[in-house]
Amino acid sequence: MRLRTVTAGPALAVFVAATVALSALPATASTGMRSAGSPVSASSAALLAAPTVSVANVNTHLQQLQTIATSNGGNRATGTAGHTATTTYLQQKLQAAGYTVTVQTCTTCSGGSAKNIIADWPGGNTSNTYMFGAHSDSVSAGPGINDDGSGTATLLEAALVLAANNPTMTNHVRFGWWAGEEQGLIGSKFYVNSLTTAQKTAIKAYGTFDMIASTNGGYFVTGTDAVAVKLRDYFTSISVPTETSTECCSDDGSFRNAGIPSSINSTGASYTKTSAQVTKWGGTAGSAYDPCYHKACDSYPSNINSTSLGRWANAELYAAWTLTTATSTANDFSVALSPSTATVTPGSSATTTVSTATTSGSAQTVALTSSGAPTGVTVSFSPASVTSGGSATMTVATTTAAASGSYTITVTGTGSATHTAAYTLTVGTTGGCTGAGQKLGNPGFETATTPWTASTGVIGANTGDGAPRTGTRDAWLNGNGSTNTETLSQSVTIPSGCTAYTLSFYLKISTSETTSSTQYDKLTVQVGTTTLQTFSNLNASAYTLRSYSLAAFAGQTVTLKFTGVEDSSLKTSFVIDDTALTVS
């Protein structure tokens, strides 16, 4: 996995085409090491109804990757003999199993001769192709057994089990192992750029699996594509909660940039585990998900969590098996809310964006309804139905009779199937504050650009340095490495008579500047003519929450504005996501 990559393309990755009902599958969460001989839980066996794959076989592949690294200078980095040996191993295993293997030379990768390995299993409707991928390279510092030997090995074994069982294929499955991920997602981008428009359209979903056995990890499924939906279904069935990751990036970005629905799936890299995540999954709070991330100690077997390795292998199997074998995949969709919470005072309202996505089959009409609103609260949708892939605005309006408290409103999308999403509404006490709530429109940039006004290309499904904190879109200013000025603004009316007025947003700053004293590139945050703060290349950091009181602007209509200015060389990116102007 590559964090804060300097190219605009996150993850593509590891093909999981298998029917893996792995034998190391506990029914409850644990992060400890586990033997490969434990029985499959009843719930997972019933869910999968698919062949099984032995964790021992996955570990055999990992041992081979470790041996390759040990014999070739301690790593499997792109452009080295270690990486060449890795791709040869994959090619030989897949061809022997009956796959049609394409060995694609990545001329833009390090050395100009690194190989992507693409494996297609015969059969199934190629117009409905589901892809699973991982990256086959390591960093030069170590053998890369978790990053990303874990994704490479589980996908390989899943592909081999699929071949051994030779099921009737309804849809087409393809696996890919990418070179140059650690150098900036180069191999996956090269592959996607080699596809025709029709070939890109045929890929209905792509899932990348990058670091799925972190010793202190979690379970992160980040995306709304069909693969991600199936993975979440699987983890729900074994009572393992999942989260959306804030870490970036992997090869899914190369596919997403080409308009292919994509997801990145991981147990985490260098970010630290929180106490809340320890409650969910076990492990150690305040320590990295993978303490050996991009280090020499990322080796086998010491840096592999067998429990998560088994769970992910089964989840990969379930996704591949249910999407490509047996009967035709029915039309299906997903529903999500952004934001999913709001605090209001009686008599005021809040809005949120209801996003839908086609996860399998064809787009369909989805009718939106709600339930659970208390007395004095009404919920409306504009429009009341959408074609999957579209979005609607949900307005939650309260009267002065609304009782204070916290309520869960269930939003239901009804089409060929029914899916729900939860919205938490907190109603405060009655007072002189009218019009409280979150006041910014499109706060997470998930619905086009309105009501924001922005320079061309600032708001979008950005990747690489500009990857969003949550969702699929954000605002990315500058990062061009040349003289330019880019802006982002929105006019907003701030009510009077309230107690608190808080502007907040998450800001990520990445830079190629080497100075520790000179502000070459700057981002200025203004409300009206007042400057709240100026950031620069000296403030480089991961996503950080920034908050300001706007009490001085109560009762006014003002313009919130971000202005990024970059000098003539060495780029700096200012990335903004999850904005809010909360009045209470």
C-alpha cells in the first residue's frame, strides 16, 4: 500500500476469484494468531455454499514470496530480480491451473520492463466482468509479506480453487497483480490505460486487496461497488464489523479514475488503532495497524495475522463466487447518507445527501422513504425516487413541538431489493436560536459542485494526493507544481440568536517542497473579507480537523472562501473534505 501517493490514481488490485471457505474462520472478532486447522463456522458455511481453501496453501505462497525476497537482496521491488521471480511464480501457477494469462510489460514502470499479470478464467459473460486485484511488488526496504504478499497470496489461492472446482460461470471473472504500486500505482494505471472504452465498460466492479493480514489491524471496506457490497455482507454474516478507511492509497484509484466502480479493502497500514477499534476487533490502541509497514520486518511468518488472513480469503471467495457463478446476478443497489447525523433545535431543519449506486446488474428505480421520525419531525426527499447511481436531498424538518432527544431515522430504498441506511437526529431544547443545524450545502462534495463555486477540476472523485477522507469526492486545490491560483467558495446565511457557530473541515497538505522555513505555497481561508487562517507547505500533514467560531457573523450572509496559491515549482496539494458550518 502506498500512503499519500504522488500520482493521481489510488488502488487497483488483487483479483479474488475464488470459492474460498477458508478453514481458519472464527465466528467472533480476534486479532491473535490462529492455526489453519479450525473448522469453518456454521454461519459462514451456510452463507458461502462454496468450495473451501486451506490457509496452509495461502501460507505456502507467502513462504515462497519470502524465499524469493531472501534470495534477491531482501525485497521484491519493481525493477528487481525479486519482482521478476514473483511474477514468474504467479504466471506458472495460473497457467498450470488453466487460466488464460496475459503477461503485460509495463513500459512506464521502473526499468521499463516490469510485468503485470492478468488472468482470465474461461466462460461467463465478458460484458459483465468482475475483477479482483493486488499489487505484486514490495518496497525496497523489505520483502513486503503483508504489503502486499497477503493480497497476492489469497487471490492466487482463490483463483486456483476456482479453477479446481470449474463452476458454471454466469459472469466473467478476472484477476490482476500489478507492478509499480509502491512507485505510484504505475502498473495498474498502465493496464487501465491500455483498455478500450468498451473494455472499461465491461468491468462492472473492481476490488483491490492491499494488506489484509496486519498484526494489529482492523477490517476496512472502502467503496460502494458490487465487490464491496458482497464483502460487507460476508463480514456481517460472521459478526465482524467493518469501517471505511481514511488511509490512502492503492490501485483501486487507477480504475476509479477511468469510471469503473472500485473499492480498496485492507486491515490497515501505518495509521494507529483507536480505543473504539480495539473494542470492535481487539489489539492495541495507539499502535500502528502494521508496525512493520514498509520495513524490513514485514516478513513471513512474523508479520502475518492468520485470523484476518483467513477471514479475508473467505470474504474474497464469497464476493467472487456470488458475483460470477451459478445464476445470473440480479439487479441490486446500495444506499448511503452523507452526513449521517445532525443536531437541530425545535423549529429548524437539516439536510443530507442520499446516494445510491448500482452494485450488480442494471440500473433501476429506487423509491425513498423513511421511518422512525418522532412527533414534530417530518422527512421529505427531493426527488422521492432516483435511478440507482443518482442521489437525492433529504430534508428533516422539526416543529417547535419536537421533543428534545436523540432519534434514529431509517431511510429505506426500495427497488428490486430493499436496502436501508441509518440517520441520527439530535433535537436540542427550544430557545431563541432559529435555523440551527448544519448550514453548508453539499458539505462532503459528493453531489457534483453546487452550491460550491470552484476552479475547474477542484471538486471531483480525486485520488492520489487528492484522495478523499470519506466518500468518493472532495476538493483538491493546487498540486500542479507550477504557478497557479485555485479557489473554492460558497455563500451561506448564518442565523442569529444561537449559542455556537462552528465552521469545521478536514484539511490534508502534502508537499514536495524541502524547505523548513519558507512558505512557497499557501492556502488562505476567509469568511467575507476576514482571514481565518493561512496554511502553507510548512504545515504538511495528514487529514486534520480545523475548526473556527463564526459567532461574529451571526445574522449575516457571507462567503466562505478557500484560495490556494502555488509558486513556479515543487508542488503542494491542499485537500479539503467533510466541511460543516454547525449552528446550535
